[in-house]
Amino acid sequence: MADYPLIDVRHLNKIYKNDGVVTQALFDITFQIKHGEFVSIMGPSGSGKSTLMHILGLLDRPSSGEYFFNGHNVNELSDDELANLRNKSIGFVFQAFNLLPRTTVLDNVKLPLLYSKDKRRMEERAKEVLENIGLGHRLYYLSNQISGGEKQRVAIARALVNNPQVIFADEPTGNLDSKSGIQVMQILQALNDKGTTIILVTHETFTAEHAQRIIKIYDGRLVSDEPVVNRRIAKENEFLK
Ligand code: ADP
């Protein structure tokens, strides 16, 4: 395992400028996340979680400060290099699933492999990931013909198809019933047990406590960074106890 952190941000600031209006969304954020950790980033609406996730996920750049992703200094990478690093290393799961409608489950999961040369291998890989996540019987369903819980599992399969080092999950249970939500948390914990780093963005304490560590932000500032003492392990009967 690498002897440097997967994520290393130092004195990060983010300022948005729109039509002369300046909003500072992040102030002097510094922390590290090691390979293999499961970390929640928690804060109320408007606190800067999405802004931070976009920067950590290499979808946007900081206004100032440093960000080393897996040893790469993000400030020194071109937009193309950043996109390549992102496609190779990072999977995203969003609250709204973001699947292509009227497109099969299998084709949705194949999407990140579009540029791969070996088309047969690509098909096999997408099927394999879907089977592992319990959706082998849904391959040819359209993504708008399956339940919300299944949609989120398709989105997780799509995030996993490139074997990423880290998954960013932004309120992944926000649109789900409690049973499907527990399943999603079970999957994220199982992936983490096998070594994938998970970064979960949420405003809910209950969801955040499934991680090993919680970083709290408020008004764009890091206000605490602590281990979870009684970590929640997602179990089907969690609400029955
Ligand atoms: P959260 O995800 O915690 O709800 P956000 O990161 O979306 O918080 O927003 C943090 C702050 O930055 C808010 O004040 C929001 O209005 C502002 N903000 C977010 N995105 C933009 C943008 N593209 N342009 C201007 N302001 C933005």
C-alpha cells in the first residue's frame, strides 16, 4: 500500500464568482484520507459538501490551496490529465441515480467503458459487476422500469466497473426507502471491507455513522474530524431491534 494518503488537501479555498457576486464556499480546509478508509463528510444544506466533493472528485478545482490525489498534485495537471485520473480512479454515486432512461441496465453500466477497445471484455465486465451486486436478472430491463433501490445498485455497479480506488457517494440513500437504503449501506461497507476507499457525503448523522470517521463542515469550514466510536454496521433488521 502507498505510503502517502489517497487524499491530501491543504488550506483549500473555493470562491465562486457569478456576475460580480462573490461567494466563498470553502475556507482553509485541511485533512488527509488514507487508502482504504471509509469517511463521511457531514454538514447541513449549504455548508459546502457538494463543493468539497466536486473538488475531491476532480470535477472542479480549488481557488487556492493544494490538493494531492494519490500523490498527484492536482494544481499541476491539465484538464485532460485530471479527467483521465478521474475516469481511472474514481466512481461516483449520486442521490438522483443519474442513469440514462430508456437504456438498459447493462448499457448504463457499460457506459464508463465506452472507450475501451475490447468490446467483449467490456460486456463481460459489466455483467460480472451487475451479477455481483445481485442484478444479474435485470440486465436487459430499461433503467426506468426498475425500483429505486435497484436503480441505486445499478449506479453503484456503474461506479465500480472501472475498478476505482475510491467511491464518492453523495446522499446515496436520500431517495430510497429504509430497506433499500440499508442495502446500499451494506454494499458500501462490503466494498470498503475489500479495500475500496469510500467517501460518503450526507447531512444525516445516522447515515454518517456507518463510516469509520466523520469530517464535519459548517459554513464552508471544517469544524470537526473524529473517529466514529460505535460504528453502525448495516443489517437488514436494523430497525427491528
Ligand atoms: P451543500 O452541498 O452542503 O448543500 P454546496 O457546496 O452546494 O453545499 O454550497 C455551498 C455554498 O456555495 C452555498 O452558499 C451555495 O449557494 C454556494 N454555491 C455552490 N455552488 C455554487 C455555484 N456554482 N455558484 C455560486 N455559488 C455556489
